[in-house]
Amino acid sequence: MEPTTQRLLLVSPSWVGDMVMAQTLLKTLKRRQPERVIDVLAPAATLAIAARMPEVNDAVLFEVGHGQLNLPYRRKIARQLQSRGYDQAIVLPNSLKSALVPWLADIPMRTGFRGEYRYGLINDMRMLDEARLPRMIDRFNTLGGAINAAAPTIEFPALTVDAQNQDLCLAKLGLSHSATSAPILGLCPGAEFGDAKRWPAAHYAAVADMAIGQGMRVWIFGGPADEGVASEIKSLVAAVNQPQVEVLAGKTRLVDAIDLMSLCRLVVSNDSGLMHIAAAVMCPTVVIYGSTSPDFTPPLTDKLHIISLQLDCSPCFKRTCPLGHKDCLNKLLPVELASVIAQYAQ
């Protein structure tokens, strides 16, 4: 029997890409029970993503540093949430700490996978069958139904674009966009997980030159940590082409990236959170895979181009190359993207 929850709290992941993929679960929950009210408890890193999901009633900020217990703060949040009368909490992270707030808030049904000895904190415990549920989205979605329920139909994430904020961002950054403007190629050269997921800056610069030569403009997206590589990419672009390159890394909030990325004709990205955002705003996306695999956390879109050398040593899922050469990315040359760039430059 499916649960008849009227008000549900979702404890969100802390990674941007995982939060985007979690929208597939929210869509499943609303499809099964449209009147269900869903709130999301999220850290600052993913709160903006949750706020752009139409299925979410309220995105509640949860400010605890990674690895910190801070039990008094968790009790404070639990007291605030207790008055909302949740029937169920779904806890997506597998840590013990992530299950504390729903337990402290006395939410009667607390659903999640077994992890970190959290028996009692999670009282609707699910066993993870990795062979049956190979992808992250499959694992998230199985938590939305009864134990042993049939696997739900997966709906792709679709983040809301704020046209007013989009216009404000364009004006603030001095960017132009109209129906007659040159098409935009978005580049996302960052990857928070580690260097083993980052395609070389010189390769991104070569792709930028290729696109500009075919009449495109280039916007480089990223957070403050990506400012250095974004600036390096621009410096490696041919001097004559550099006026067509805008470094947006470090100059935009995550919600701004959502709105601006929706204007791109095409995005080229490492396996990163921004990759998932590009897919969720319906932008055709090229993903460069080296140390990771599209089999586990693929961007959810029909407009996807996967580029990978598929070497024997990959995917290794390491933060840095254990062999010291990073051949899976260094030897993946920009020419591999030539046909895709030509397709979207028209």
C-alpha cells in the first residue's frame, strides 16, 4: 500500500547535482498524491536549487558545517519544524547526522536507506540493492513508495527559470541577448569533487576558439573556486577571439547560473553540479567523462552528448588520478567535439 502522507519533509543532499536529481523523486511524489505538501530541508549549497522546483512548498535553510554535529542547532530546527505536522520525512543522505532532525521533530514515519547505524532514527528502513538500483535517481525514487513497490516512471528534472532575475543579471554583467544575437556556448570547467574530473583548460580554450570561429559567443560558468581556471581558459583563447569570451565564474549566484544557462545554445561541462543544471533548464549538454561514469549519475535530458575515451583505467572514481597521468581527460582532444559544435553553431 502506498503511503497517504499529506505533509512531507525531504532532507536534501548537500551536492548540487544530487539535489537536481532529487527532483525526480519530488515529481514522483506529486504525481502519486498531487495534494501532498512537500518542504525541503537543505544547506545553503542546495537551497537555491530546491527553491526553483515547483513541487517544493518551502525550502528551509539548514546551516551546519560538513561533519559538524551541533546538536543544539539541530534541536532548534527540529522544534521549528515540529509545529508543521509532518506525516513523513524522507532522508536522502545516508549519514546518521542527517536523520537527527526528523527524529528530534517527532515525525512519525522516517524513511531512508540503512546507513551509519541509524536504527531508530530511521524507522522505515530500506535496504539498498545496488545491482537493482544502479543509478542515483533510481535509489532516490524507490524511497518515495512502499517497500517492494514497482519502480516508478522517472521524470526528468525541470528547474524554473526566473525571467526577471535573468534580465537583471544580463544588465548587471553587461551581457546582451536577443533573438538576433550570436548563439552562446556555455563552458563549465569546474568540478568540486576533484581534479580527476576536470578537462584541461587548454582543451576548453580550443573548444571556445572552435565555437567562436563558427559565430558563437562563450560564457564560462562556475563558482568562486573556478575563477582561476575560467580566467586561464580565456587567456588561452586566441587574442582576436577573447572579446567574445565572458568569464562569469565567481560573478554569479547559483540561481543566476540557472537563469543565464537557460540562454545557452549548448553547454560543455565536466561531470559536475552545473552539468545537471544545464540539463534541467533544457539546454543541450556535452559532458566530458574521465574518472567517472554516466552509468551512475547521468544528466537527465534527451539532449545529451557524452564524450569519453573509455580507457581500461577508467572510471576510477578517484579525486586525483591514481596513476598520475590523467590520460582519460588529457588525451581526450577538443576535435572530438567538432561535429557537435558545428551542429549547434548554426
